[in-house]
Amino acid sequence: MTGPSDVPARTQVAVLGAGPAGLVLAALLARAGVDCVVLESRSRSYVESRVRAGALEPGTVALLRELGAGERLDAAAMVSHQFELRIDGARYVMPVTELSGQPMYVYGQQEVVKDLVALRLSAGGPLLFGAEALGVDGIDGPTPTVRYRQDGVERTLTADVVVGADGFHGVGRRSVPGARTATREYPVAWLGLLVDAPPSGDDVVYAFSRAGLGMHSMRSPSLTRLYLQVPATDTLDAWSDDRIWAQLHTRLAADGWSLTEGPILERAIAPLRAYVSDTMRAGRLFLAGDAAHIVPPTGAKGLNLAVRDVKVLAPALVALLRGDPALADAYTATCLEHVWWAMSFSCGMARLLHASGDPFEDSLRAAELRGLATREPGRRMLAEDYCGVRP
């Protein structure tokens, strides 16, 4: 891990954020012979342990393997050939691999980050943890600068390009002037649980019930990830262990299936929101991942969208640094195509899977879900969108 005294004051690309977007971009740039410095405000132990998404599209997995970050993934990832929809207790299996030709993979985001950090450090690329970006200046000129603080000392990094891959609350997004945004706030949130128990089955389960969404997923053969729809105003104090398990059993109930309980290792309530910036570039500052867009978690698209962004961005930056701006000029428009595709899928699933509390509306949602689950065009579209196969 690089220390402050080892970091150059000048680089070609300054990357803010050591999440999947920033680290995959750094690996792609390194492969193209482009120098970059990655700045991360949190500690290494924090970014390697925070539990986030765990569903990887086949395109994401293929790129990680191509970059040399696939060894642990191939050994530990759970290959998912189908998922299950439950609608008022009725079970509908969606054979993803059969319908789309591709499986999904279950491998925690924290594990992806560990692999990418190890890849970055093994290559000797500058990677600073605990380096808080304070601001980005001069983005309209040829050499923008990043002001950051590490170990109580403020420093400046000058670059040809700055990439904000530091999330919705990061400096990158706030440094883009006049961006137009589209947003949607949902009246519900997800209570996410990490449970020390083996998964209750081999499939991810999305359950629609009149009591609210319930979801079963997995993080490893010994860890289960569970979710409950809760009001956006709820706090963790409102959810005792007894209430949590009672609601999970109610919402996930189905003939021939039982939920395995265990100690709850982690719990958090996350609001549901949708956000898209129509400006992913301002001068020499580019945005990627959650800095530019947030999708509801129902589609499992967040991490995969971030990787799609940087697959577009890396060759654009390489060409820009070599004097050809065409790909960089088209970056926002190119990315917005896959962003709005994923947003359509994720927001559609969010609408259908969350109970509204209105009996008429919820009956309509159940009927629409049954149509998707039982009619061939709907099944194929659902499978292809789920695993990221786009027309």
C-alpha cells in the first residue's frame, strides 16, 4: 500500500474512490500503460469489509477474469442458473441460463474489492487509503487538481484527467456544475440482514406478499443475505429479532421451502432511491458508478452498472490522452443508454415487488408479476434483463 511520501504530485489520471468502479478503471488504465493514482477516503479494512451487492453479471465476471482478478472468484463464487419469484406464496422458477444463455454469479462486493486491491498493489500502482478528497479545481483547464487530506496533512495532486468514482456523497459529483438530474424517492426502505446460517436453498428468491417484499439471497455457503421491505421512516429500534424473523417467515412462506434462522451479524436500513445525472463529464472531470447514478436494489445492477461505465470510460480516456477526444465527448451519451436500460428494469421490479398497502393496486401488481412469470416473452425478457443481456 502506497504511503503519502511515495505518491507523485502529478499523474495522468486521478481516480477518486477505491470501490469497484475506481479499481476496475485503474486496472484497465494500467493495462493500457496510463499512469493513475487512486485516492480513497476510507481505510483499507473498511472498504474490504463493507457488505454491499453480491450479484455479478457474466460480463462483469468476464472482465474481472480478463484483468487477473478472477482466481478467488472462480474458487468461491456461487453460480446461479435460476432465481425464484414468489407471488402471494406461489412459486415460479425463472431458468435464467436456459432462457438467456448466461448464468449469474453470487460473490460479495467486498470480495471483489479485496481482489482488485490486491491486483492494484501487486502491480505497484499508487493507492492511498484514508485520503479524503476535499475538492477538484480547474476542471475546465488542461490540468485539473485534486485537493485531499491524509494523516491531517493537506496535499494537491495534479492530473490530466480526474475521475469521480467516489459515490453519491463524494466530491466528484459535487464538483460537476449545473448537472441536470432525474430522481425518484420511494416511501419504502430495505432492512438488510447478514445472517450466520447457510442459505435456505440454492436460489435467490424475490417474494411479493401483501405484507411487503421479502428477499432471500446468499453471500457464501455459510452466510445468508435477507431483506425486508420496511417504511422509509423506520429505524432499527423498531425491528427486534423476533419481529424480523416473524416477518421473514410470513413473506417468504411457500410450500416445500423453509427458512433457516441464525445469528444476525449485521443489519442496516437503506432507503430506496433512483437518481441519474445527465452530465457524466464536465471538462476534464468524469463521473462513474454511484457518483452518476443510483438504481433501486431490486435489479442487482449497481455494481454491474459501475463496471459498464468504466469499460466505456477507460478507452475514452486513453484516446483523449493521446489527442483524440471523440470517445470522451460521447461518454455521457454512451453510458446513459445502459444506465436507463438498467433503471427501467430496476424501477419496474421495484414497483412490482413492493406492496403498496392498497388492495386493488397490490392485486394489479400480483397479476402483472404472474404474467411475467408464466408467459414466454415475459420470462425471456426478465431472464435477459436480470443477467445483463441487452439487445
